[in-house]
Amino acid sequence: MMPVAAPKLRVLCRVDDIPDGGTRGVGPARGGVTGLFAVRRAGRVFVYVNACPHLGTPLEVAPDRFLSADGERIVCATHGAEFGIEDGVCRRGPCLGAGLEPVMMQIKDGIILVPDEAGL
């Protein structure tokens, strides 16, 4: 049996680059068109593809601003859909029940790593 190669990883950012309760957007990988974003909440980090499941538009209202005013939901700037931070599921809006595309990640030495092909 052939060994399975580990996926190639790229750096998203440092965990410390995201304030707790904050977000950080990152542009697309080389050759890609869709960026990613990370949310840091209560010591955990969640990473998603920066595309609304309704229209595919980027979510942020301004650079690194993906959350509602109270910091409890991810909000799409295009039409106001609201998504859970921990699961990415739409709880209000035209894509009700649909979800953001989660990105597998790992943290090594304080750096968030994601698969090279994430967002492509």
C-alpha cells in the first residue's frame, strides 16, 4: 500500500494577529479567486471560505469585519444573512439552513495553517 502524502499547508496568519472576539480576512491562495477568514472566539479559531452560500459574494463589510455589532454572528454584507460562528450555518437570511464552507486548519507554534488548496 502506498503511503498517503500529507496535504501541503500554507500560513493563514498568527493566532495573535486576531484579537479574541475578532476576525481576520486573508486573500486567495496563488491561482485562486476566493479568500478565507478566521474568527477567534474564547480561545478557539474557526476558518471559513469567504463566500456567502447564497450568491458567492465576499462576506465582510470592511477589511477584517465579518461579525455582527455584538460579535455573536458572522454577517454577510451583501444581504445581511447571519451565520453561527462555531458551525457556519445560516440562521437568518435568504440562505437559511445553508452553511459557510469550513476550512480544516491546524495551529502550530501559534501559526494558523490551512490546506494549500483551501478556497480554490
